[in-house]
Amino acid sequence: SEKAAKCLKLGWVSTLYSVNEAYVHFEEHVDGLEKLLNEMFEFYQSQGGSLITELQIGLKCALKSNDANWYRGEIKQIKGDTCRVFNLEYGNMEIIHRTNLRVLDKKFVKVEKLIERAYFPIKPYKNEAELMKELQAIFNDGSHELNFEVLKQIKDGSILEVIDSVSKEKWFDKLVAKKLALKVGDDEMDKIIQQISYKEVDFEEIILATDVVEPEIEGV
């Protein structure tokens, strides 16, 4: 139907946190994302931007990632001169030295959100690790172009169904048939969303497991 067609969006999962939570780029985000990242790279590489004098949890900033590109971020944890920063463009967490953080210029603050927080109305049939592995395969397999059906808009994102663009099959129905997942009703989904929070892994372990490269200071 026309109403159903309006709720289908082509997209890709950028970051998968759990069987119920992910961050998704819809096709409508692509042009704006490319423009933003190009402008941020040009601005911070040429002008440098202002160093952040006082680190604060919750502070929006510009971060230079390990891929040498610049992104908008939000500081989530601070340990000495190293921060755990949420990448607002891709939905992932990064460990960033304070010398690779800058004040977020006001022209980038004004740019709209270019990613969608997604919730999936399923739960493990028995084994959560098996279901997670299957979801990773679905979202990482480039041969499957995915459509997302928006089942419900909520305050900070959307509850989505995932549809194979070729076969038109609903992926969650496939997972139920394979006895990897169970569908979740509205009331249970509301409870799951209320309980969702980022898994706070041990900060010491993150830093030890990540190469924090001391930046070269130029022009000093």
C-alpha cells in the first residue's frame, strides 16, 4: 500500500550494540554525511580549531578519529588525558587523546542528526550470542541490500523491521523460523527500550587494548 511504502527506507547498519539496539544510516543521510565530513576535514586540517581547555562529560566536540577523519562527538568518560567519545555520525565509541579533540564549531553544531538510533523487536530464542552472530552476518553481508520498515517512531529513534530488498522477506521472520529469535510485543519492547543503556566496559581495558598514539605537535 502507499502508506506502507512511505515507511520503507533503504539503509545500512553502522554500529550494532545488541540484538535490540543499533545505529542506522538511511539513504537520505548519505549526501549530508558526505558534505559534513568533507567540510569538517577541511576546516580542522586547515584551521586547526580550538583545543578544549576543560574536558567535561556530555560535552559535544570535534574528534579526530583513528582513520584521520574528523567527526562530531560527545564525551562519555574521562580518564586523565584520554576520553571515551561517542561518535555522533556513526554511533560507535572511540578512545581519543585530548589533543585529538577540538571545540565543535557552531556551523557544525547546527547540522541536523545524520544517523538513526534503531531498536529491533526481537529477543533470543535461547542463545543470545548465536542471534547476535546471525545479525552481524545479515548487516555485514554486502550482497544483501536492506530495507527498514519503520514500525514506530519513539523519542530518541525508531523501532524497525529489517526486510531483504531482493527477496522482500522479513529477516526477523527468518530468524524466528530458524529458532534463533522470538518476536517481542509492544509492552515487552517498551520495557526493553527502558532498560537499554550502553554497556560500560572497563575503561582500563579499553585503553590497554587500543593504540593511543601521541600526536605530533606542529609549529611549536
